[in-house]
Amino acid sequence: MEAALLNVDLHCHSTVSDGQLSPVEVARRAHANGVDVWALTDHDEVAGQAEAGQTARELGMRFITGTEISVTWAGQTVHIVGLNFDPDDAALSAGLRATRSGRGERARRMGERLAALGMPGAYEGALTFAGNPELISRTHFARYLTAQGYCPNVQAVFDKYLHDGGPGHEPAQWATLEQAVSWICGAGGRAVVAHPGRYKYTATQFDALFDHFIQLGGEGVEVVTGSHSPEDARKYAGQARRYGLLASRGSDFHSERDSRADLGMLPMLPPGLTPVWHDWF
């Protein structure tokens, strides 16, 4: 089948980070939804890759190694997806471990902020939703606050309390863009800017981000993803053409309840783009 016509999902999460299904369960859901090529991209972690890959291959899917690295750039958090790399690469493993190490203290401070806002016990509550305590995140806090009835759903928690600059948000210093791209490329992989429609940059800042990313060896951008509207997809398809970037597609699936798109259920890439997977098989 032509590469552009495959049902490809190269962005999703399991209980190894902030998803609610195990790597095996995510693989089975992807297969049931008709996915042909699949990557598991847990935040700052590759511990689920072996299990995910084995299950995917048993089901007849092509499996691509993946991770989503948290980066601080121009005062905001940006996510860089790494694809098709060696998950046992020493520099990548050390870099991801260092990136994870700051999450625990950040989470405790976030719990203190939320307690001051009248929501005590949020840190302890969020831990009950975290499959991997090393990777406790805002999503785990949002699930806890939703379960306690402070907000009707996870997105509402982010909108009211946990967005960048929100009253319950604790800023973090993640990896640099240089580090993330070098770890991915050094492990033989391909770096992709995740869901650019979510970042609150000016047009000038976006130009600088893409220019810097390409100079460092970055190659791709997510065009079709769960948080992108059709307008976003058209916009970033245009950016991919403008910068000569490869185009990626991924649901950013976390769970049936919390995600804006299910695995494999996205529109296809717009025409005239080169898929990020074009030369992998």
C-alpha cells in the first residue's frame, strides 16, 4: 500500500506515562481500530517499548519505537516526539532519565498550589492515578480533581487551573531543544515537533522555533493530531511545505474518556506532503 494511504498513528500514551491503558492494551486497541503502523510515545520514557513492540508484531502491525520528550523553549513547554530510534541507546536513556527526575518535586509544589486554592490532598490523590510515580504529571492531577468533582472533565481542569501560567500550574525546566533533538538523532531516530497548534507563540517565535529545530537536525512536524482542528491541519501542512518538513499523524490518545481522538481515527494527511514514515519500510 502507498505510504500516504496507510492508517498510521505515531503518538499515544500508556500507563508507563500518563495513559490509562497498558502498552499491551494500547496495542490491541490500535489494531482493533485498523491501525497499520503504530508507535507508543510515552512521555520521557521508553520502558513500554519492548512489550508494545512484541504485541504489535503478534497482531500484524508495523511497530515504530517512540517517545515524547518535554522541552523548555522560549519560556514554554514544547513536546518533541522521537520516532524509529534505538530504545537501548545509552545517551537517550540517560537524557530521558534526567528529564524525568524533576517531576516529583514539581508535583509536590503543584499540590501545594492547589491546596492553597482550596483543593487539599491533590498530590496524594494524583499519585493514585499515576501508573509510574516517576512520571506524575498534570494529567494525573486533572484526573484526580475531576474525580473529586472540582471540574466536570480533565480539559476543564487544564483550562481553569493547570494551563501554563494557571493558578495551579508549577513551571518546570525540562530538557533543551538541543538536547532532545540530539538524543533522538544520536539514537538513529527522527525528531518531530508535536501538536504545534497547542503552543502560544507569536508567528515570529514559531519561525524561530522551526528554524532552530531544523538547524539542530529536526525533520518533522505533526500535522494531523488529536488536538488539531481542520484549520490547524491546513496551517501546519502549509508550514511543513514551507520548511520542507516531513508530516506526521498521531492521535495523542491517553484513554477513551480523556482523549480528543481515538487511535487510528484521524483524517489522513493533506495532499502534497511527505509522510515522516515514507522511507521506513
